[in-house]
Amino acid sequence: MTILVLGASGQVASHLREFLPDAHYWGRKEFDLRNPTGLPAAIAAVAPSFIVNAAAYTAVDRAETDRDAAWSVNTEAVAMAARAAARLDVPLLHLSTDYVFDGTKEGAYAVEDACNPLGAYGRSKLGGELAVQLLAPKSWILRTSWVFSEHGSNFVKTIVRLARDREELRIVADQFGRPTYGGHLARLVAEIAQDTAGVPRLPYGVHHAVGGAPISWHGFAQAVVDEATRQNLLVRTPRVTAISTAEYPTAARRPANSVLLPSAALGAAFDVDFDWSSGLAKTIGCLSGPATSCR
């Protein structure tokens, strides 16, 4: 079985190397998704039996002024990968985001709820979703949210870094979502990729790959500080002060409610652990130990 992973150094791709060590991992050196025209031919040359798209333009604020790059990576490159998958008649698994929703709903967003992204990043990710649905009959779209890990750049690592230097952290408390540990998501992706004998257990289509209790950014930051303190990663514990979105203006609007409803079909097909608190404990443990402790 030949598995091609678009994305080489992101959070999910880094964890995927633990579960799919023999897969082909393409970063910018192997193929620059900002210029995706030749992607179908490049994929055809590898002749994969399964394609994972774990690559994305994720700079939410920068996307507001760098829209062409975000669209190239998140929509056009995804469309090219979907065309390649269809021509090869192989499955494609694509990772998407909670930012396809506008955050105005009361309660968690179900798969079938209408999308209405607020910014350029969300629109480019929705464009990628539509391309996959239109062009790749054998495909899954896994929406997830607030991904964190010991790998890459993310909210947890930022909070730990700031907590080391500051007496107070001022964190938005009126935006809610479900944090997702990259290792949990990668394990699910690997299990889907390896489930290729006969009819796949998980039906093709859109699924919400999340779990654990919904929380605000402020609540999550407090959990990070508490766990880092418990594991002796912090010499002192800073105050974590709740502020409003209005007190922390950003270039891109964020959904106030990006809580995704976990997909029942996904839970029925795979025994998935999406408890973000256990993922947080592991992440802090990796940051607390030697540089090689979690590789």
C-alpha cells in the first residue's frame, strides 16, 4: 500500500509519521502547493493507493491580505489533489476546519448545518471542501478544531512561552470550541487509511473529528497553565484574565461559537479518543522533557 501525505511538518503530519512511517510525505521542497497546476501529474507519478491532505495555509489573520496564497493552497491545490484521486480511483482524506461556520448558532454545529465563513481563511477552506465533494467520489472530509500538539506552532505552546515571561495573560473568553490533540487526530487518519479492505467502515462524506468538553480560549489557557504548573514546567504561575473579543482586535473575525458536534458515524466506525485533557497532559510532558523525549 502506497500512502501519500500532502504536508510534511505540520502538527498532524508530524504525528502521522508515528503511525504511518512508510508513507510519502510532501512538504514545500517536494511540491509547492502555492503553484498547484502540476500536482495531478506529480501524484500520478507516485501512483498512491491512498491520499491524505494534511497541508493547509493556516495563518488566519495573514490570509486577509494574502488571499491568493490561501486560496491556492486551501482550494486550488485541494481541487488538483481531488482530480488526481478520481483519475487514479483511490480514496482521498482531507482535513478541514470549524472556521467554515460563522459562529452564530446556539449549540454545537452538526455536519449538515449551513456553512458561512467569516474570513478569507474560512472561505478558502470551504472552497477546498466543495472541490473534494465535487471531484473525488471516494473521499472523506474531516472537520476538526483548535488543533494543538508538541509539534509545530499552536496555542498551547504559545501560552507556555508567554507564561514563562509574564505575570498576567489576557485571553479571550467569549469564543468557544473543542480543542483537538494532533496525535489523536493523526491516529484516526491512520486507521482510516489502513481500513482499505472491502467497503470502508466510515462512510464517505463530511465528518466532525472532535471530542472532549467545549471550552473558551480563556478556559483552555487556564487549563494549559494549570497543567504546566502541575508538571513543573513553570517556575511561577501567571494570572489568566478573561477579556472580550472586542478587547483583542484581530485582522480576521473569529466565530464566537465554533463548537463542532462529533459525528456519530465516526464514533461507530472507530474507537477514537478525542479527550483533549489527556492530549494536553502529553503535550506538556513532551515540552517538559528532553528535546528527543517525544520524537
